[in-house]
Amino acid sequence: MSDTIEILAAQVAFGNRRALAKAITLIESRRAADRTKAESLLAALPKPETPALRLGLSGTPGVGKSTFIEALGLMLVEAGHKVAVLAVDPSSARSGGSILGDKTRMEQLSRSPQAFIRPSPAQTQLGGVARRTREAIRLVEAAGHDIVLVETVGVGQSETLVAEMTDIFVLLLAPAAGDELQGVKRGIMEMADVLLVNKADGALKPQAESTRADYAGALGLMRPRPDDPKGYPAARTLSAQTGEGLSEAWDTIMTLATARLSSGALIARRAEQNRTWFREELTGQFLDHVQNLPAMKSAISDIEASVVSGALPPSAAARKVIESVFGETG
Amino acid sequence: MSDTIEILAAQVAFGNRRALAKAITLIESRRAADRTKAESLLAALPKPETPALRLGLSGTPGVGKSTFIEALGLMLVEAGHKVAVLAVDPSSARSGGSILGDKTRMEQLSRSPQAFIRPSPAQTQLGGVARRTREAIRLVEAAGHDIVLVETVGVGQSETLVAEMTDIFVLLLAPAAGDELQGVKRGIMEMADVLLVNKADGALKPQAESTRADYAGALGLMRPRPDDPKGYPAARTLSAQTGEGLSEAWDTIMTLATARLSSGALIARRAEQNRTWFREELTGQFLDHVQNLPAMKSAISDIEASVVSGALPPSAAARKVIESVFGETG
């Protein structure tokens, strides 16, 4: 068994795409036996010689995210990079994605041997998606991908999650009418390192520029990160369709990445991310352990009926269970 | 201390708005002493004589959610109801809301003595927001509000959370161009009991109707809930601005509520919700308890440095800690 895992790890490190896909399927599995194997696999992976750049990317449906990833990915592959695209989309839990799936997205990029694209797994819990994505990042890096794009949709918790597992967070926007600035949550603006207004082509070009200026103004009101170069967070326009502004947008991202790498900020950020990840793993594993304790099971079954009927508030009932298993909690 | 809590509970039950606001502030507090008080308060509340209708409402920014709530709330207040509006918006964690705040929203409704509006609390964790909102529902119901609207934004986990604490889930949409149906996640469509296309007025009216028809078609492809009357999930158009279609939309909601109440489905759903809530409370309280165990603290500090440096994968490190505190986990 352990032999097989060693072989899989070696295949992943050798850049075997099939092995990589198989390894990600393994870490996505929720079977206990697979989890043990997944941990062995992660432990057996070599560390990549140079750290990959981990890029978070968010944008609501309609901003042209797939077109952008396709254009950027193809540009980077052409420049000799190996690019991995991972998706974080907890809302796909029920059905495995939006009505139109991932299959028709990023068609050209998905055919490139230098690119690896993996859609979001179907998981009910944000925590499960987070673990899987962090581990998938480790896998694609071990497979030699030096640029890892982690994309997510919309307005919500998943942005925070992606920002917490990447080095730089990019927010993709569409040209907006005058008063639509309010639609973007301040919390998400605050996470963005680089803000890109897409669709700056044809008739929309002036509107894209004025949207960029509006956001640049809003970004100017926020506190800059102390270690970042002047001018960041930065706002740019581009057209993923025509390619105009794309390489300038990438330069904007790379200038920041280089600065953070040489200042030590990038390494410090990753150390902090490892700490958070460890805490979350601890939490998850505690819960698995305790929920299987016989004393816990019987205490729960004694009290559950009166909670379900509404007679006892859940918070008080939970306290009673904890006290009966572990003693007084104060 | 406990006297004060008894008095506060009585004041809430008497419909004192100031006491209600104070009680919600208490349950939102994360101080341990306040938590104990909050639990006493919840236990001291009388159960409302007739159950309130709990209505979940979701809609992305720009669909006119505030205008809709204002129009619906005023209509219901006029009809003699007491309406409470609670917001669930985990992404407001960092800054306390969108760039334009809640102050200018629902101006008329917020002045009505029969209405109580409470914005989303600033909480980092979805779990914290969920607990607070469930407890706030209990409080506003004890204060005599017979219709409780729980609103949330956008595309993500918060919809699931709101659907899981309400009786009926309403999705508000704007008229869309032909291919925008894909923007609404299938998972969210599947949660919706009633789908309302707003802005069916003026030039947008035909577009609203065709959007409604598109969604009705998509809903038709989904499995209906076995106990619901024929025709549900339902799709309607309305204009919150002009009021056209508003009372018909409300009738659509009430017909479903009445059917679910008389079939027993509503009570069964609440029992299931209580069970889930209890499990979540257990999880939260258990973690609080374990994280404060001295053995746990020392095991964590022994291993954390090698995780942070990247030498040890977080999942394997967490397993070591659990094993050292609780023994082998298998």
C-alpha cells in the first residue's frame, strides 16, 4: 500500500498528468482510509526547488473570468511557464457546478500540455474545500507547476479562503455604471492586491477606464500594506478578448510578487498560512475524534429529543452534553 | 445578575424595542460572560403563542432587495403584522458592511413601530453569524413579530445557511439578458421555493416576464418537494417600485406556508433545523473546551514551529497532536 503511495508521489513529481489527477482525487476523498493515504502522499512529495507563485483570482459571473484565465494562461505557457488552475466554489456542493459546467470553459488552455485545470470538488463544507485546495496546491507544485491560479466566484467567504492560501489576490471586474461601486463589498476590496477591469475594448473602453479610476480612488482610501511598493493595491484595465493590457496586467502582478519575495513578506505570509492551516486541521481532526466517543454519543441521544421538539434551546443543551462528558466547563 | 436577565426577557416579551435591541447585542457578544447570560436569556423567553413565519430572502446586489423588503414590509405592517428583518452577511466581517451602509436602506419601514430591522453583525465566522441569527429569530418572535425576514446577499454559503433557518426560501432576481441564467448557481435555484423577478415595470417589463419564463422552465427541470402543492417552486414577476404584483407574490408565499403548516412539513423542517443547530452548538462548545486543555496547548507548541516552516504537512502534524492528547486515533 505504502509502496503504491511512494510510486504515486514519484509520478506526480515527474510531472505525470494522470498521476496528478489521481492524486487530487485521492486528497478529495472523504473515506478515512483514503485520508491516511493522502497524508502519506503529501509527506512523500519532494518540496519544489523554487516556490511557485500562488495567485488568487476572484470575479463574479459575467466579468469574463474564464476568458481572462484562458488568455493569461496561454500567454504564460507560451513564455515557458507551467500553469495550474484550481477552482474553489463551495456553492457547487449540491450539484457540482453552475448550470453551464466547466467543460466548455478554457478550451484552448485545457489542451495545453503545460497547463493543468481542475474544477472545484463537490463538498458540502467550506472547510473541506479549503483543505482539498491547499493540498492540491502542494501537489501541482510538486508536479512542477510554477504558477498556480486559484479562482473563485462571487461575493462571500470563499474569497477570504482563497486570499488565505495564495501570495497575491487579484480581483477581476467588469465596466460598471456610475453607482455600482457599492456592489463590491469593502471587505473584498480590502483583500485585493491587484484590481483588473476587464472588457476594456470597443464601446466599453471609456466605461472600463472610468470604472478603473473609481476603484483606484476607493483603493486610495484604504490603508496600504506596509511592505508593498508604492502604487499598490493597483488598478488596471485590460481586454481578455483582444489581449490588450494583458501583459501589462501581468507585469503589475509580477512586480508585486518580486517585491514581496525580496522583502521576505511572501515567506512570512506563507508561514502564517501554514499556521492557520494547522489550526484548522487540528479542529477538524478533534471533531472527528470526539464525535466517535461512546460517552459523547450516549449523552447526545439522551438530550436530542427535547432539543428537536423546541423545548430546550440548542446552546444550553450543547453545554449540558459537554459538561456530562468532560465535567464542568465553568 | 440573573434577575436582570429575567427582567430583560420580560421586557423583550412585552415588545419593548429597546430591550429587544439590547438582547440582540447580548447574543452577538463574543465575551464568555455574555454568552452565559445570553443562554439564560434564551431559556427565560416565553415561546410565542403562534409560530411566526420565517422567510429567507436572497438576491445579489442590484436586484432591488432593499426596495422589495421596504415595500413588502410596509404592506404587511399595514395589514396588521409585526415584521422583523434580520440580515446575514458574513462578508461584512472586516468592515461592517458594504461601502454604502444600511442607513439609507428601508427608510420608511425602519420608522414603523411595527417593524424591527437589524443589520448583519460584524463576525469573522459564518458559524458565529449563524448562531447569532438563529438566536435573534427566537428573540424577535418572543417580542411578538409574526413575520421574520432573514435576508442575505449573493452567491455562496450564506444562502444555504439562511435556507436552513427559515420555513420558506425566496430568491429575488432582476430581469436578465438571454444567456445570464447561468449566473445563478443551480444549488441556489434548488433551494428556492419562490422565485421573484423584480423590476417588472416600464421598459423592463417584457424582459422581466421572459426572465420569469426562463426560470420557470429551469425550475420545471428540478425535482419538486414531495409535500408541496402543485406549481411549486413558483416563479412570479413584480415591481417593488410600483407595487404591481407585490400582493400576488405574497399570496404565492402564503399559499405555500399554509400548505406546509397543515401537512406538518413546516414542523418537521423546524425539528430538523433544531437538530442541526444543536449539532453545531456542540461542535463550537466542544472546540472551546478542548482548545483550553493544558495538554493540548503544550502539544501544539511543541510541533507548531516545524509546521510553520513548511517542514511538516499540517494534516500529519494535527494527527500527531490529537494522538498525543487522546491516544491513538487509528
